[in-house]
Amino acid sequence: MTRGAVRVIDAPRAAPVVPVGRPPWWLVVAALLVGVLLSADLLAHGPSERLDLRVSEIVSDWGLRDTTGYPAVWVVTQIGGRVTILVVLAVLIGYLFWRRGAWLPAARVLLALGLLTAGVYAIKHGLGRTAPAFPGSYFFHSDGVSFPSGHVANAVLMWGVARWQAVEYGLPAAVQRTFWWLSVVGPVATGVAMVSLDFHWITDAVVGAAVGIVLLGVVHALDEMVLSRWVRARAGRPRS
């Protein structure tokens, strides 16, 4: 083998059974507008704040935190938990590197994780919005980190990246479909569970989803412009 040559391991692959999941430009723009407009409305104490209060009153009356159903609902919130997703992604990228010699999935995951951490926490600390259970009557406080929901943003972005790798690298159809469900249903289930336990306001979940969509579009764009242009990025990719 010539030194420096790209090592490609051919492996049986399944045909794509679901789309790769790159959000179209109009959806990224719409998500950006939703995030900006809702943020501005909340800072102005507009209608979205009143909606949050009304929904929070309803779920507080449910009292799910004090019922036997709490553990089951809490488990659903972990669909968007960073630890849960990173464990699955570690298995996925480890498999692709081992079987295909592909390092590109790891680079994509690290890029997504870096953008997610920087973007979400910049907004959280920049706005300082408090969670429904925060002591006192504050909506914005230096200790507030409720807005946007990191769990929902995490579910949209990271499950979206996982689905992308499963489809592009031709993993079995059942795996592709599983990641499709996680990328589509996962964020919705996470958001509903977080709001139903009164961990987040409803707008936290909506803007969390919007942030995830925007970042997923950015990761795809950066991959197309930078990561996938490297010669070694072709290693392990299935041949057409």
C-alpha cells in the first residue's frame, strides 16, 4: 500500500430507505425567523409569555412530578439528553471507523457538538430566562438558563446527524429507519415531556427546535464546503 493513500474498506450496504435529512434553506430561514421573533416577543413580555404562563398553569395542575408516572415521563426527556445521544453516537461512529475506516462521521459529530454547545449556551446566558419552577416571580434573571431548551435542540441536531451518517454510509434499513424516527419523533417527544413536567416553558421547546434546525443546516453546509472536500474524507464512503 502506498504511503498516504486512502484506505477504503468495501462493505455491503443497504440502499437509502429514508432521506438523509438535510433541512432545505427555506426551513432553516423559517426556523431562524421563529427563534428571533419569539425571543423578541418574550423580551417585550408579549403574547408568547402569556401563552407560556397558561400552559404552565395547566401542567402544574396535572402534578406529574408527584405521580407514579414521573419516572416514565422523565425517561422520555432523556431522548434529548446529551449523555444518551453521545453514547449512541459513540457506538455509531466507532462502528463506521472500525468497519469502513471512515473518520468523517466523527468530525461531523464534533462539529455539531461544538456548534450546539456554543450556540445554545450563548443564548441561554445572553437572555437569562428562568424556568417555570424558578423561585420568585422572575422571568429573566442572571441565573436563568431555561431558554432555549437544550434537550430539544440536542435531539434535533444530534439525532439528525446520526440519521445522516446511517443513510450516507448505507447501514441496514432497520438502522436507517430507527434514526429517522429518533430524528423526527425524538425532538417532539422530548419537548412534550419537558413541558409536561414543567421543566420548560413551551416557547423554550419551540425555540430549542428552531435552534436545532438552524444548526443542522449549518453543519451540512460546513461539511459540504470544508469537511467533505478533504481527500481523506472519501475513506470508507460507499461507492455508487
